[in-house]
Amino acid sequence: MKILVTGFTGQLGFDVVKIGFETGLKMVGVGSKDLDITNKEEVFQKVKEMKPDAIIHCAAYTAVDSAEDDMSTCWNVNVEGTNNLAKAAKVIKAKFMYISTDYVFNGKGESPFRETDQPDPVGYYGLTKYEGEQIVQKLLDNWFIVRISWVFGINGNNFVKTMLRLAESRNELSVVGDQIGSPTYTLDLAKLLIEMIQSEKYGIYHATNDGYCSWAEFAKEIFRQARVNAKVNTIHTEEYPTRALRPKNSKMDKQKLQDCGFTPLPTWQDAVGRYLKDLKQEVK
């Protein structure tokens, strides 16, 4: 099976290609310098040349705050780029996997969001990702939409790296404690996506590591496992204003994964432990 992966230079795309190779699949990873997904002609030419059996679309404009001001770039990448890739996939009859986000929901309430819940994004980034979801469902038959959240991986910047870096110069940090979600190790997620793309169990899925926590609890667990002596002060969202609204409830129900026979991801605490070990190996 030959798989084209967009967003190869990002956290998830990098690990998807890695796991795919280890699984024995033919993987081709492309970054923005290799393929401009906003250029329809370029996308069609690349996809027709490659003739992949599947496309895993990880590339996205993910700068949530910048998206509120740079709307045209965000739209071009997340909506037009997805439209180009989906149309190209349709021509060659390739499976298509679109990586989406918890930001398609409004973050209200306390119950975990299900795949069947109506999206209602509160920010522009979430809106463009939801537009992408609708394009995929409208154009294609053989599609997966996988909503993820709070990712951390070796290849790129993320919350874990930020906390460890800040703790080098500070012994006390203030972290938001009223936004709840599921931290997700991209290596764990990549294994699931590779398992999923080889199946024909199409549809919308929620995929994160198991369990929920706040950003403050996440930070405390990072420091505990990394044996870093830093105090975490829990603050409210309102005390840390950002350009874009963040959903307070980013919990997503993942029962469908198990119902469809996919391997559930380990707990987020377990993932943090393995990630910290992998980080140390990278430094060596």
C-alpha cells in the first residue's frame, strides 16, 4: 500500500510516515516546500504522478491566534488545500483521511463530545477545519475524519517542550486550569491512523490518548515525571487572555474506536512518560 502524507514536517505527519515505514508500507511524506496544497494544478499533478492508494492529510494552518487576523492564509490552507487534495483523491479513487480537531466544537457543557454532535466552532481556525470536514464528506465516499487534540511529538514545538523550557529559567509557572481535554502523543496516534487507513471502516472518529485533564494538571504531570522542581499555579482562562477563544471543554468521547475494533490509545500519563524518554534519546 502506498500512502501520501501531507504535513510531513509537522509533529503528526512525521510520526505517521515513521510508523508507516515500520509497518512495511510505502510512505511518501511531503511538507509545504515539497507541495503547495493551495495550488490545485500542483496538487493534481503530484497525486496523479504518485497514484497513492491513500492520502493522510495532516497539513494544516494551526496557529489558532494568528488565524483570527490572517484569515485568508488560514482559509487557503485548511479549506482550499483540503478541497484540492480531496478532488485529486477522487480522480484516482484513493482513500482519504482528514485530520481534524476538537476546535470544531464550542467547548460548552461538561460531557465529552461525540462524533454525532453538531460542530459549532467559536474561532476562525475551528471554522476552517469544520469547512474541511464538510468538503471531504461531500466529495468523497471512502473517507475518514479523525478529530484530535492537545498533540505533542518529537518533531516540532508543543506544550511539553514549552513547559520544560520555561522551567529552566523559572521555578513557578501559571497555567490555565479550567480548560479540560486529552493530551495526545503523536506516536500513539500515528499507530492508530496507520491501522485505520488499512481498513475500510470509514467515518468520523475521535482519537486521543485516554483520560482527561486540565492544562495545569498536564503541566504538573510533566514536571512530576521529568523530576523537575517547578511549582504550577492554576489560573482561570480569563487571567490568560488570548486572541482566539479556547474551548473550555475539549473532552471527546472515543467509544466508537473500540466499537469499530480499533486499538485504543494508552492513558495520557503513560504517553507523557514514554515521550519524555524519547525526548532524552533525541538529545543524545
